[in-house]
Amino acid sequence: MKKSGRYKVTWDIKARFSLLEICDYISKESLQAAKRVGLKIVKTTKSLHKNPERFAKEHYIEIETSNIRSVVVWSYNCLLYTSPSPRD
């Protein structure tokens, strides 16, 4: 953990592409809605820098050592992997 008490939040390439696909799909109906949804998803994931375990564990993924969290933003289920703390 950094001295400021914040964790690093990163997006892999597949997650970035998925976000673009979501926004592209929504923009066919409303550009404004696409922007709102995209910004909300980004804002939600950025909030993990303070507490990466703030969302519930994803119960459909049955991996015992899994750190996969889940949060619904609008109607999109965002799966978030939280790596172990450097302190552990």
C-alpha cells in the first residue's frame, strides 16, 4: 500500500474494450446516457483505491482463493479483481 493509504487501480485491455462496447451500444439510443453510464462505471472502479474490498465477493465464481468482487452499475454487472495487499 502506498504511504497515502491508497491502492492502485488499473484496467486491463479486455476491461477497457468492454467499457467501450457498453458505451457504443448505449450510444445508439442516447449519447448522453452512454456518457453517464461510462463515467459512473469508471468512477465506481476508481473508488476502489480507498477500499478494494468494499464490494461483495462474486458468488457465481466458485474459486476458493478468488478475490473477485461484483458491483452492479446501472444494469451492468462489473467484475473486479482485487489482488492481495502488499502487506499480506
